[in-house]
Amino acid sequence: MKPEFYIARRFAFKRRSTSKPTFIVFVAVAGIAVGTAALILTLSIVNGFARSVENKLISFSAHLQIRYPDEQLFQERRTDLAKVVSHANIASASPFLEKSFVLRSFNNGVGDTWLSKPVRIKGVNEESRKAFLKKFLRAGNPVPVNSGGGITLYAGQTLAENLNLKVGKKVMLVSLGGEQYGTKLIAGQNNIVDLLSHLDLEIGVIQGIYDTGLQEGFDDFVVIADLQELQQRFNPMMISGYDANVHKLDQLQETVKEVTNALGIPYYGYTVFDRYANLFEWLKLQKNITPLLIVTITIVAVFNIISTLLVLIIEKTREIGMLSALGLEPGKLSSIFMAQAFLISLSGIAVGNIMAISLSLFEMRYHLITLPEKSYFITYVPLLINPMDYLLVSLAVMALTLLFAFIPARIAASLKPGTALGT
């Protein structure tokens, strides 16, 4: 062991005077540990929150969608789907059909009234439906059963609460046969009898209730159905577009351009980040606060180590004078206090990492910290344990500690032997 490290360890962790400098060192270690743990937990929470909300949004619309302009329906073609899947970055793709309805449910409570709400029914294939329901189904059967002639539907928890929907309950679906009829109604070009003849009236059966935690525009609006069943009832062989997921999210924008170019006009595509831009901007705002927190906590840790080393210099003034009188060079004296800073910082970082991983695992296991789901889309604080966050925070704290420890180290090296021994 180098003499500088040996002396630094003795100065830092061995009681050599009645003023107990070891206690001061422990306080410094605790300060660095708390700062390190706070930084890591902040990054874990911010990244975990973003990942959780992002995964829920993707569950509704995948990484990207391919459509016709103005949400026009078009004929499903295997050749088009093959072009989408053939792209190197496309992991999976499937067709879907969306149709807007007014969903009416008879309320058997007080007054026996009908409850109504506009909804969008999204028909997806069996594989996509099973993957979605596996994550979010809260009640009902993920495997469709005989619904007695009605369309099998999976409603969101919020919609079910608003319309008093239960598994097995029959509902009425009301829709105009096409958008052109709604336009004619507004323009006054058709009488009411003609327009009523173009209404689509169907019976649906609530097969299950799902809950993603996404409230407005999602769980209260989107109803999942079987693609083939929806096509047979309303638009045979027609679809609204293709959902696709990618292998690498960082190449998503380029992938959309390349896939739409391969399909040609009139196809166009957009990503989940484009479709829900307002929500992702909100998530970005959450992340923008993180650097401010990191800088604040880091400044506290830096002043903590500076003040600790200055106190140690005061406590060890006579020892510094003795070492100088014995011929120890100023540079070696400076190295002793830099080594002290390194040992204190290393101890604090190690304890901070242990605290962070322990608290993260404890929270992930027991979910003690809850959140209002209507505001944050999740019921508890999500955490994402990323080894790179631990490594980067540890290196940053160590680097800043050593950088600012240079000031008290130079003060120690500048003390004159006569002055130091005379104190």
C-alpha cells in the first residue's frame, strides 16, 4: 500500500484525537450516500414512468400505423402486408378495422334508463387481441364464447363504470352506414326517414373488461373486438390500416418513411410518438426537471466533501506540520487529502448504490407509494433498474468529488511546518 493511502486511511477512519474526526467522516459518507441514492432513484423513477406510459400507449396502437388519407377504409391485401413485414426493422404487423358507434346500455337501476356514450370499436386479429388482453384483462374470458348473435366486445374499465357494463351484458351499437350520410344530414339534403334507413344497428355482448390505467380517450373510448367478426357485419374484406412494431425504436422515423415508400401512394404512416405527441411532450417535461435535481444534489454532495476535508485539515494540523517537518513534500501532502476524498467518496457511493437498489427492489415488490391513476395513468410509482444509471451516477459523483477536493488538499499542502506545529 502506498504511504499516502495508508496515512489517508488512518486520518479518515481512525480516531486520533478527542474531537472524534471519524464521526465527521461518517457524516460525509452518509451525505454522499444519500445524494448518490437520490440521484439513482430519480433516474429510475423518471425512466420507469416514461417506459410504463409508453408501453401502455403502444398497446393501443403499436409503434407505427399505416393508413389511407382521411382514415378511409381500403381492401386488405396480402401483398401489402408482406411489404410491411419484409422491412428489416419490422418485428410484427397486423391489419385492423376501426368504426365509430354510439354504445347504448340499459341501466337496470333507479329509473330504468338508457345510458349512451360515443365509442370507437377496434377490430384486431386473434394474436393481437390475446397479447393485449393478457396484459390488461381484469374481468371476463380472453377466449370468445358464443355470444348469441351479438358482436363480442371488450370494454375499458372507465367505460364500464360510466355505462354500468358487466361481463355478459348486451348493449346496442348505433352508427350511420357511412360518413357521407352524416354530411348530408348536416347539409339538409336528406329527410330523416331516408337517413334512418342507413343506420347500422347491432347488438354487442360484453365479453370482458380491460384496464390499462389510461383514462380519457382510451379506457373510456376504445372497445376491442374481433377483426373478422367486425368485417363480416359491416365492411367485408376492408380494413382501416396496419399496426406494426419494430425491433429498434431509435430507427422508427426512418422505418415509417421506408415502409410507406415501398407501399406507394396513397399510403401514409405515422408513429405512436406523432399520434400521442401531447402525452410524450408531457413525459419529456418530466425528464427536463431531472437535470435540475441532479445539479442540486451534486452541489450539496460537493460542498459536503469540501467542508469535511477542511474540518479534517483543522483537526490534523499538528500531524500535517509533523509530516512536513519529517520531509514529506507538499505534493505528497496534497495526495494524502486527495486519497482521503477518494476513500470517503468511494464509501459513500458504495453505500448509496446499496441503498438505491434495496429501496427499488422493496418498492417494486410491495408498491408502498401509490399515485392517483386518473392523473398519472398508473397506480404506483414505477421503477426501472438500469445498470448504466448506477454506473454513470457513481462515476459523476466520484469525478466531482475529486475535482472539488483539490481545493482543501492544496490548503493542506501550503501549511508551513512551524505554523502547523505551533497551533
